[in-house]
Amino acid sequence: RKEVEQDPGPFNVPEGATVAFNCTYSNSASQSFFWYRQDCRKEPKLLMSVYSSGNEDGRFTAQLNRASQYISLLIRDSKLSDSATYLCVVNDLAGGATNKLIFGTGTLLAVQP
Amino acid sequence: EADIYQTPRYLVIGTGKKITLECSQTMGHDKMYWYQQDPGMELHLIHYSYGVNSTEKGDLSSESTVSRIRTEHFPLTLESARPSHTSQYLCASKQGSSPLHFGNGTRLTVT
């Protein structure tokens, strides 16, 4: 089993739709969580951190479920410009000063006009 | 927001050449990383550093080497480039448990 798992998609949705992605992680001791967005042939860019109480940034809502070990990203009122790959990133604290970043394989979102 | 720069942006080079990909960050981040990514594929960690004079190999075996003589620089070197090294190389940095910030990448083509 992979340490971080995402549905690769693609998710094809019409403009204006609401779409949700889940990401599961295997290490219950994982400490911090992030969603990144990556456009084709570009570098990943931080979309939002994921906090225990859940957090919202405009049309985007991120949630963490520690009991079930998954994080989610909800996008409301999808725009064409939301088309990208969404990467889930989990930061495991391996002890001492080290910490390990684990990337999911990404979920491809294609918003259709 | 972190400022992290990679040069060159694109590089086309012949087999057997030695190349160095540059990565610099101006935020004083202690941790720096090199990832390799083929188009449409996942990121693979090839090297990382937790501070000056600290370098470690990542999850993906790589023929490249890195150095961290100064906090802000983390160059990656290929002694003898091969077509199999053709890929995108992404440098990133972070401080503590903060999010990772990526440079805009170097797209390498070895002919």
C-alpha cells in the first residue's frame, strides 16, 4: 500500500460544478498536510494547508479526518482555470530534526465549458 | 512567500557532457530538495539537504550528485549526461514544518 494515495482521475466536470477529492495516508503519526496545484509542465504551487478544524479559502475547502486518515479538497463553482493536477502532500515527522514529505500521485481535474 | 530560483530554465545538451543545475533560495530555508518529474508522472525525490554540509539521497536512485556549501545554494551535477536523464528537475525549499516552495524547474533534454 502506498503511503499516500489519490484517485488519479481524470475528473471531468462542467463549469459551475462542485467537485471533491480525497487523499488517504497510512501513517497515523503524520503531522501536517497540504494541497498543491500543478499545471501542465509547471512546478507545483501551494494551494492550501490543511488544518485539523478544516479551513476554507474562497471556493476551496480542505478538511482533515484523522480517525479515517484522509484529507479532502472541495472545489465549489468550478472554473475552467481550475483545470490542473491536485497533489496531496503529507509531512511525516520521522523523529529528531528530520521530517519526510510524501507526495500523492495527483488527481487530474478537467473542467469543461 | 519564498523566492527560489533555478537556472537554466531549459537545457539541451549532448551525451557525455557534464552539467550543473543551479538552485538558489533567498529565504534562509534550512531544508532543500531536488525532485525529478517526467511529463504527466509523479514527483520523485532524488536528493535532499537539511542544512549546510548535509546531503542525502532520496527515494529514487540517481546518478547525480549535490552539494550544500552555503545555505542558499543547492546545485545538482551530472558528471556524464545520458538520454535517460532527460526529464524535468524541480528544486524546492522549506523551513521547519512549513509548506514546500518550488522553483520553476529545469527542463533537461540529453541528445
